[in-house]
Amino acid sequence: MQLLRKIAFPISLVYALVVSIRNGLYDIGFFKSTTFKTPTICVGNLSVGGTGKTPMIEYLVGHLKASYKVAVLSRGYKRKSKGFQIASKDGAVEELGDEPYQIFNKFPDITVAVDADRRNGISNLEASVGPDVILLDDAFQHRKVKPDFSIVLTAYDNLYVKDWYLPTGNLRDTKKEARRAQVIVVTKCPDTLGEERQRMIRKSLKPKKGQQVLFSRLHYDDALKGNTPVLTLNGLLGQKITLVTGIANPEPLVRYLKDKGVDLEHLEFRDHHFFSASEIELFNSKPMVLTTEKDFARLKGKVAHLYYIQVRHDFLNGGGETLHNAIQGIM
């Protein structure tokens, strides 16, 4: 795979040129970006997958929903429905996509909708729901909408400034576009990340004046959810566990479980993978299956002895309060 990526380097140059021209046409107003009366907060990244967008959306929902009527709008990647859809308690994961389905199941008291056309989705939400704020999931590169506030995520072990463009690298947007964001969050940081290392990362990202650079780590819950009885990670020590993942970057989770001493068999699939009948049969032959919350949405009711581990962002150095105060300025 790495060899193929290197061979594709000329294609990555063409890709970077096309993306740069497209952004330039938006910058000069040749292509129009639409603003809306409802405050919109965009969470996105410059690369393909693996930076923690869904946990960040959930973090914002948890912070905002007590005071505001919150709606989440996603594309609904790999869903089997078309157009604008609002999540309901009777809906299926195939109609929404795994990530919006996960968000709705965790926060059934908010509105979760999907639409590949973000402008159409926002217009429909304003007309049908009238939310106080709309969170745009993975929409930073969709410049047909101009959000009121943007958060760009970049993973600690794969900073966008050190990456390259598709297909040689993982960048789907040009690096300088990060300057459109009000906040850059470096995610998946090690617990031991010190102030000097943070300073060096800030320097490499070269934020514009007034742009905040924050740092967060992933926090995994010890209590496992899913089937009964309730289990904890410590209670699994000494057992052989099958970990099933269909996410962009499972390495932090695998590393965490191994560091905890879990005896792990890892079955890894592509991001957003819809599991086949034969794969389901294989999982059911395992005495204990652990998965991610996103994958649980696609496996629920199909696999016995199935549990998932919840993950959330923990900000370092009071970064959460900094983010909250910045967002409050648009509300």
C-alpha cells in the first residue's frame, strides 16, 4: 500500500492543485458560500478520518443542550437513504449512517438529521425544528455553507502540517485552509504531553492572530456498555477478548487495551464497514466481543456477548473552558 501511495505522487500534485483552485474561487467570491440565521458550528478536519470528530460533536452536544435547542447535521456517510432525513426512535442505522445513529441514540432529546446537501439540510432544520444552534459534522471542506464558528481537528501523531495530499498522503484539503477555523484542536494527545511539547506543536501549526490551539486526549470509560451484565475492563483481565473495529484509526484504542493488560485478538475492518453475514457468524463464535461505539450501532442485536467502550475528549490545561467561552460569542 505504501508503495502504491508513493507511485501516486503525481496524482497527489494534481489533486492539491484542483483543491487549491476550488478554494481560491470561493475566496474571491466566484463560488458563493451561504450564511444562515441560525448559529452554525462546524467540526471537521483536513484529512480523511481518524481525528475524533464524532466524540467532539458529542462533547459539544453535552455542553450546549442544557441551555439551547441543539440540532446535529451530518452527511450520513454510506447510508442507504437519500436526501434530508431526521432521526427517529424507529429509524435504522442504514437510514442515517453509523455516526449520526450513534449520536441520536446517545442524545435522543436533540434533533439529528442527515443530508449530503448541507444548505438544504440547514434550511429544512430551520423550517421544521427551529433550533438555537446547528452542529455541522465533518463539513469544514464543504464551503457552500459559511459556518459561524469552525473547529479543525488534527491528530497528535499525524499533524496536518506533516501530512501530504491524497492519494499519497491523507490530506483532502490544503493546509492553509486551517486558517479559516477559529479553533484548532490537537486530539489524541498522550497523557504525558508537557508544556514545552505543546509550545513546539503550536509553533509548527503557525496559527493566525487570535486563533486558539487547544489540546485534548481520549478518555476511555472503564465500564463497558451493551449486553448485560455490566462489565468493566478490569473484570476482563485474564480472558481472551475479540476486538472488532471498523474505524479509520483503531491504534489508540488497541494501544490502550494492551496497556491495560487485556488479552486481545483484533479483527480490523475499513472505516464505516457494514458487516456481512459470514462476519457476523464469525463474531458469534467468539466468547466475548468488544467493539467501538460506532461499530456497535451496526452490530447491535446481531452479535451475542457484544460490548462497546465509550470514548470522550478530555481537554488539557483548561482548554474546554477556552472553547466554551469562544463558542459563547456566537450564541
